[in-house]
Amino acid sequence: MEIPNPPYFSCHSESCAHLLQTSLKSRDPLKGKSIHAQMVKLGLTFSVYLMNNLMNLYAKTGSLLDAHDLFNEMPVKTTFSWNTILSGYAKQGKLEKAHQVFDLIPVRDSVSWTTIIVGYNQMGRFEDAIKIFVDMVKDKVLPTQFTLTNVLASCAATGSRGIGKKVHSFVVKLGLHACVPVANSLLNMYAKTGDLKMAKVVFDRMKLRNTSSWNAMISLHMNCGRVDLVLAQFELLSERDIVSWNSMIAGCNQHGFDNEALQFFSSMLKDTSLKPDRFSLASALSACANLEKLSFGKQIHGYIVRTMFDASGAVGNALISMYAKSGGVEIARRIIEQSGISDLDVIAFTALLDGYVKLGDITPARQIFNSLKDPDVVAWTAMIVGYVQNGLNNDAIEVFKTMVSEGPRPNSFTLAAMLSASSSVTSLNHGKQIHASAIRSGEALSPSVGNALTTMYAKAGSINGARKVFNLLRQNRDTVSWTSMIMALAQHGLGEEAIELFEQMLALGIKPDHITYVGVLSACTHGGLVEQGRSYFDLMKNVHKIDPTLSHYACMVDLFGRAGLLQEAYKFVENMPMEPDVIAWGSLLSSCKVYKNVDLAKVAAERLLLIEPNNSGAYSALANVYSSCGKWDDAAKIRKLMKARGVKKEQGLSWVQIQNKTHVFGVEDGLHPRKDEIYKMMDKIWKEIKKMGFAPDTESVLHDLGVEVKDQILRYHSEKLAIAFGIISTPENTTLRIMKNLRVCNDCHNAIKFISKLVDREIIVRDATRFHHFKDGSCSCKDYW
């Protein structure tokens, strides 16, 4: 075969090169194969230049396998050859393969290093990108402008300000600080790593700035809450693109300036030719939702419909949230049904849930939850919280059980919500199960879960359980932790221990809040610590500068009233800087009942009924005061008045949980299926405790009846029946936990002390105000309640 002369090769080589460049611009892989066939036919495969260009075409048109085969066939490979195949793997996200190629490159240049850095950066492996950049510097290869912008983006993403500053020094050494893309990358890095000072230095030193430079500073100042600076910079910006407007709209929305966000949105529509994108619309709808501006939101919805804008994703979710939060929850529901939105996000779902909760209708929210394809942990938690907020705690527990068996792993917020539900249903067993889940998930010592556990154990009557959790939280305690434990001790009548804990809290420099002081003052109230209560009330106002709320004043009224200082309690109510509420007057009225002060009881009842005319407790308390003083006619008049006004007395109920089932009892209750056994046991107990010295307090029956009738009524009070049922339903020595919706009466309190000694059990009773721990014939309240 005769070998052609060089001009023949030169002519066809130039033609192939031209065809390769043209095909590269059109990104046509089929043309590449056709040219490749011509090159083989013409014997041009020996040309490294042409083979590199062909491989580049294959790599950039997605034919990476062809590029790889060609690369392997090449007898001579230049650094360009290696960089081309490296870039192909990196752009397709095949980073492990790319790194293998990178390691094999005989002589790496700045393009080699930059290519692998860009690959890692684009795939979100920012720390790897930074590590390779450090190796590049050690290898004494000078970074390019493109290298620097990418490594600065990785520093911004990982918050690596220290490395970012070292990169900044490279920028200065290489004289690239005046290069706008590099300067913008520096600006972005400092902005996202929170270095406002250095960001301003970079910005001020920029001789040339583009819209991206201004957008970066606007975004930075907006994230810092400096809306004043943002407004000034926005006014100075001569060319505003959609990013500039979105920075203003989204920034104002995210920082609570929702009216301003809507003003910027309106201005963009009126004063520019720009059309809102998904970020503009989502932020504007979010602002409407926060302000509950239904009419404005409807206008945006109209724009979306008119322009046939894609309402899926963020825009659709923002639209649903807007309607749900603005009182149009049913419209939101129709949008979901008509649009078939299946990617409902947590914000939209939570907004819908809140909307239905406000309406007191949780069923539609559950239907939406059931329609979610794969609800995440936040959606499950939102559903549980919705049930808890609606008082459907047993439903919340059932959802949690399903979540544990079928759904994602509960997080700290889920567990805290569930513990709140368990506290409300006073189920110690449920609470312990959730505690076990928290331990398994590693969340038991997080502040939110630990604090909820403390509260749960306290409300379920286990003060020792609350103590154990609090002690385990030693390294993670916050103000809420201390407050939860102080409140727990106060509820259980352990006033002195609560105060001791409060003093420890102060000694450690932990600042109490207004809720902490409610706990401290409650502890003084239940412990009869009048002088200490006065002292802490003054400390709260004068040292910690906390303005007393109605709750604090009510505690003080209760403190004085329980101690028999009724006139002082009355003066305290009268001198309150705000209008006294039902709780303040109710506390005074309860104390008047205990100390049989008829005149002051009448004043307290009258003032209470002005606020809440149908408050049955006020009528009952006043009638009981009259009865306790032997004024039966006056008591009868009050009860007659109640009947005439249609006010019904709240029924006294007690309940006990046996094997996860709640059993409820009223006075002389005859509805329980085991009533005969219960009454038999109660009759037996009644006889035995009388032998031990117990004498029924017939004055606790505030009706004009005979002694024997009063004796029978007292014997079958609801808490006594619950205790009798607990005794026949549980093994010996089992602690009984009884709940009661009203204050335990004097007779029951005294009787339960005798019963605890008779049956040799601890009996824990939670009434309307506190816990009583009865054991060995005495009560933890020391008969002061």
C-alpha cells in the first residue's frame, strides 16, 4: 500500500477537526460516531490532537462509554486526554471512578485539580473538595480563578471560615481580588459563614460590582436582620434582577416583615417587566399566610391560574398554607383534591392541621394525613400534636403506636408530644413505654424530652421518677428543666425541697423566668411558707425584673388565703394592677369556705360571677360556706338560684387505671360491673378503720341530713370507691394512683390516711390542686392543703 504524502493528511485532519468542533457545539453524539468512522477509514487515529477532540465530543455528549473505550485505545495520552476522561466521569457524578483516573494521571495540571474539585463540589461533597484543594496547594500547583470560586463555595457550604480566609490570601497573592466572580465568591463565603465585617471589607474594596455582588450583600444583611441597611443597598442597586427582588421579598418574609415583603412583591409587578418565579410566589404567599391576608392571597392565586404557572412543589404548598392559615381551610382542601397534590410538605400539612384543630374538627386532618404517600417524622409528629391539642390523647397514643411499628423513628419533638399526651391521661405505664422508646432512640437526655419526662412522671404521681430523670439531665439542664422539677415538687407538696432547688438554680447563675416563679410561689402556697412567698415575690419584681402576671397574683392570694390571712388576701386582690380574674377570686372564695368567712365569701362570689355568670364552682362554694356555718336556708337559696339560672354543679369524679383501662366513679356510684364487690370491700374497710380510731367528719356533708345518712354518703365518696376497687383488683403492696377532678374533702383525706395503714399500701391521690401521698397513716401534705 502506498503511503499518502503529508499534505493529504493535513487536509483531512483539518476537515475532521472542523467537523468535531461543529459537532461539539451542536452536542450531537451521532455525528461523533460518523466522524470517528471517517477517521478510522482515513487512517487518522494516530493523531493525538484529533483523538483528544473526539474523546472530548463523546464525553460532553454523554457517550462516556465510547469516550472510555477510545481513551483505552489511544497509544499516546496527553494530560488533556486524562483531563477529558476525568471531566466526563466527574460531570456524571461518578466520583469514585473519577478519583481513580485522577490518581493515575502522570502529570496533573491546574485543570486536573480543578476538575476533580468541581466534581466533588457539585455533588455536595464539600469537605472532599476542600481536602483536594489543600493537596493541590501542597503539590505547588497554582489554582485558577475557577478553582478558587469552587473551593470558596465549598467553604461557604461547610462554614469553613478558617480555610476560606487562607483561600482569600491566595486570591490576593495571585492578584485575583479584583476579579468580579472571585470577589463575589469571597463575599458569599464570608456572608454564609457569618463574618459580616470581612464581607463588608471585600464589598467595599471591589472596584467593579455586578448585580450578584449587591445581591450577596442584600442577602447577608437580611439574614442579620438589618432591614435598614438592606433597604438602603436596594435603593443603590441600579440593575435589579429577579434574584434582587426575591432577596427582598423572601428576606422580609423570613424575618417577620411580611407587610414589606408584599410591598416589594407588588412593586416588582408594577414597576418592572420581571415576572415572578416560584421563589417570589412562594414567599409572597407565605407573607399572606402569616398576616392572614386572604384577599391578597386570592389575587396571587388568580395570577397563578391566569398565567398557568406550575402550582406544584413549593408554590402549591405555600398556596395551601395561605388558605389554611387565613381561615380558608376548606378551599385549601379543595385545591388538594382538584389538583391531586401528592407532595404536600410539612408546613402545608401542619397549617391544614392547625386550621382543622381551630375548628375543632380533627377528622379531615387525619384523612389528609392518611393520603400522604410517605409521611415523614414531622408529619407524624404534627398529627400527634393535633390530637393532643384537641384533647384526644388516646388517639394520639394510638397514632404513636402505629408510627413506632410502621413509620419513621420518632424524634425528640414526637416523644415530647407523646409524653404530654401521657401526662394528660395520667398513664404511668404509657409514659414508661415512651421513656423506653426515648432511651432506645438516644433522645432521653435531650432537654425537650427530658423536661417532658420530668413533667410526665410528676403528673402521673411518680415524684421519684421525676427526680431520677432530672438527675440524669445534669449536663443538659436548661431553665425549663429546673422549672419543670420545681413545679413537680410544688404539685407534690414538697415546698421546702422545691425552694432548695430554686436556690441551687440561682447559685448556678441560671436566670428564672415567669413560669419558674409560678412554681416557686406554688411551692410556698402548698407548704404554708408565707414569709418566703412574700420574699420571692419581691425578688421576682425587684431583682429579676419580671412583671407579675395574673398567675403570680393568684398564687399570692392562695398563699395568704390557705394560711388564714383572708383580709390580706382580699387586699392583695383589690390592689392588683390589672383586673382580677376568675382564678384570683376563686382562690379567695375557697379559702373563705375553709375558714367559714361568710361575708368575704359573698364578696368573692359576687365578683367572680360578674366575670363568669355560669361558674358553678362559685355558687357551690358560697352554698357550702353557708352550710358549714349552719345557715341552711341561705344555702338552699343559693342552690335554688343555681337551678333557676340553669347552672349545674360539677359532679365529683374519681378514676383509677387498672391494666391500662380507666375506671371512673361518682358518689354512691352503682354503675360499675363489680359494684357488689366494691361496696362489700368499702363496708369492710369502713368498719376496720373505725376500730382503728377513725371518726367520720359529718360536717363535710354540707346538707341538713341525719348523722346515719351523712355516714353512708361519706362512706361511698368517689375516691373511696376507686380505692376499694383498686384494692380488689391489684396484688398486695401495689401502689394505688387515684385521680379526682375536685378538691379532696376533709373526711376522705382523713379516711385515706387510715386506709393506707390498714392495707399497708401507698395511696397517691391527685385532686384539683395537688398530689397527696398517703403512707403508714400519714399524708405528705402534713394536713395542710
